[in-house]
Amino acid sequence: MKKTLLTFLLAISASVGAWAWPDKPVTLLVPFPPGGSTDLIARTLAAKLQEKLGGTFIVDNKAGATGTIGAAQVARSAPDGHTILVASLGPYVIAPHLLAKVPYDALTDFDYITVAVQAPNVLVVPAVSPHNSLKDVLSYLRANPDKMTFASSGSGSSDHLTAELFWQQTKTSGVHVPYKGGGPVMTDLLGAQVDSSFMNINTAMPQIKAGKLKALAITSAKRSPLLPEVPTLEESGIKDANVYSWQAIAAPKGLPAAIKTKLHAAIVAALNEPDVKPKLLELGFEIVGNTPAQFTAYQAAEFARWKKLIADRKITAN
């Protein structure tokens, strides 16, 4: 009888604690430097979550080892809702297959809350490029194997893996040119020092609009409203090549269900606020806001997908 009463009282205490959350500052940990897409999403959410949930929400950038240092810190934190991971797909589904040792298990060490946003990649070439369509690129690749250069922000990055998937699905081959970040890629692409890149739409749009880059194809399931004239890879006959870069939220494993529900609802509401959603759409982000169960299933599927591609293509980190 005493044991039953104690169990009941502990359950009540946990429930009350969960609904009192946040009762101290909440850290949104971004495992990358300030200024990127993930940092933008985290800071947008921090301001809105503070409005909706009360308390204090702080963005903390802990960069290093392709995002795995920050992700590991979250995985080791107490599952009380006061340390949250805001990261791109890298630490969740790519880095575990690229690095020799990752200090967490991406499949078991997190409670997955939601994919906040996603954005496709765009195959771009310099304005001076002789290629004006995806057909031109494919014709060139087939006639000139391992000649056309594809720049990326680093080995194992979304833009690199998109190129590898593209070559695999079209049975072609090009030359991967990895850089240390997206800035140098853009510089050399605009200077026509490299031939092409599967660049994230958020990064590419300003230069496409300025006429300095030509967009030839997009990796989304359907055409982007930002680039309605640009065909998808799928409609061009290239199957199973849809790729999205995404930013998502997770917590250390064991997050109380009440906090998970409260946090998820606030994030989805924040993303759909009238002063948030239009700005994100204008930047090329698509709002996702899926459920914890949907994100958990999606993470597992993406984890398996990129694991296979990395193994098949023998891709290694820089």
C-alpha cells in the first residue's frame, strides 16, 4: 500500500513539474557557429517560445566536429526540458556514418520533437556557363565523365550528398570539390572557378535573382514557388533523388511526455505565426512542424538512406 501511494505521489510530482516548465532558463543549443540557417531558426524560435511559454530561452552555439560536439552535450544533459537541440540533418543522420566515432547514438539518445523547416537544394551554374538546362548538364556528363566540377561546403554535407545521389541515379560522374563552408563555394562559383553546385535554395536565391547564377533543377518533390520555372529532378526523369536540408528540434532521451507535448505545440504555433511564416517562406524554408512520432520515423528513414549512400559511394569526411 505504501509503495503504491509513493508511486502515485511521484507521478503527481512529475506531472506538476512538467506543467510548471520552464521554471529556469531553457538553452536552445545550436551545434554550429552563429549566422547560418540553423542559428536563424533557433533564434526565431527562442523569441517566440519565450512569448508563448514564459521563462527565458537562450541560444547557445557550440560548434565543432560537424555538429556532433553540441549534439553530444545535449544527449548527456538532464531530460528535464531545459536543454534542447536545434540542428540540421547533419548530426542527426549524416555525421554518425562519416566520423569514426560519434559520442552519442542518434537512434536512441534523443527524444525527437519536430522537424521545424526544410529546404531543397538547387543545381546552379555560373551565369557564364554554357549549360542552360539539366539536359545540357546530363549530355555533358555522359560525353565527358569526371570532367565537370561540383562544389560543396564540405565532404558529407547536404550539397555533396545530393551530387553523389545525382551521379548514382543518372549513372554519370563528376568531380567533387569540397570547401570549408558555403562562403568559399559561392565565391568560386560566381567567379566560374567551379562548374556547378547543388546549393541550398536559401543560399542560392539572392544570386539567382541577381542573374549571377542559373538554376537548372531543384531537389524538392514539387516545384518551388520561389523558382516556379525550375523543374524538379523527378519530373526530369531522375527518380529517388528528392533531397531536403532540414532543421529540427530534439531533447535528451526521457523528456516527460507533458513537456514534449507543450514544447511541440509551442514550436508549431511559433512557426505559423503571421510575422514568422511568411518571412521563412520568402527565404526558401518550407514549414514542416510534424509530430514527434512522425519525426522519429523520418529520422530513422533518413538515417538509413544516408548510411546506405555513404557506404555505397565510399564517402569519407574531410
